[in-house]
Amino acid sequence: MNYPKTQLLKAAAKEDGRYAMHNVLFEDGKLIATNGKILALLPVTEADDDVPGLIPRQAVELAHRGGTPVKGCRMVSGINGNVRAQNKDGSLVDVTRPDEDAEFPKWRQVMPEVSESTHFSVMFNVSLLHDLCLAMGATTIRMKISKDLKAYPNSPILVTPLTNIDCENASKDAIGVLMPITSDE
């Protein structure tokens, strides 16, 4: 499979104790990563010899080190039950696939329907949101969006820290405002 060079593993569980989520699922032409709080789904270009299943974290890391932003990353899942990743020097490295008993979460159950009729779109720059959270000392926030978004599509978004979760440095009275971004889409 070929896929763009991204930081897909940012969405995967970091701890080994969550074995299946520590790895990435390859299924239906997609790589799927989750840590239980976020889920990333990345379309890939499949090769004829790719086999669906769990992809070891190590193979994704190797492919990312060997990949380039222009050419992307290359892995083949299913070589003798392993995953083959292209290393930085161009060599191929076989990585053992995770145990078949490890069950990846049922990601389709949490995937919302993607349709213009069921959703409204809000555009914002995540780097600005990150900076705003740092400025407020917040790691978990609540975003309040105008109920009348259709009438006022360029409304600012009110951001407040959730001090009862994991924002011990945040003031409960802190308020942030994320200015709207316009697009021609």
C-alpha cells in the first residue's frame, strides 16, 4: 500500500496495554488508528498483495522514516504473515504482525454519517486553537458555537477550559475566542 506521509500514530494508543489500539488497522483501503478518544482514518492506495488486518506500530514507524512527503510511505501487509515496510535507506524490513486474537475496536459504530444534510461545518485553524488552549492553561476545553450558525456562519467560537478534568493550571474563569475562518468551499 502507498499512503501520504502523516503522523497517523498520533491517533493510536501509546501504551502497550491497549494492544490492538497500539497498532493500526488496515481494512477496506484505509489505515485506521484510535486511542479510544480520537480516531483517524487515512485512505491508502492498495496493492494486490495487501492483506487486511492489524499493522504493527513498528512497521508504520519504519515506513514513515523511509517515506517522503512527495512519494509518501510504502508498506505491504501479508508477506508470510508479516508486514514489510520500506526503511530510510530503501531497504525492506519485515515486521511480525500482531496476534490475530487482538481485536481492534469496532470503529464503524462510532463513525458518524458524513453527509451535508446531517452536519454543519465549522472551520478553524488547529494551531490557533492549540495556542489559545496554552494561553488559558487548558488541555480540555468546551467550544460553544452559535446555535444560529446558518444565519451567522462567521460567528466567533467561545472556548472555555474544563477545569474539573485535567486543566489544573487553568482558571475556571478563563475565556478564549477563536475567530472565524472563511473559505471559498
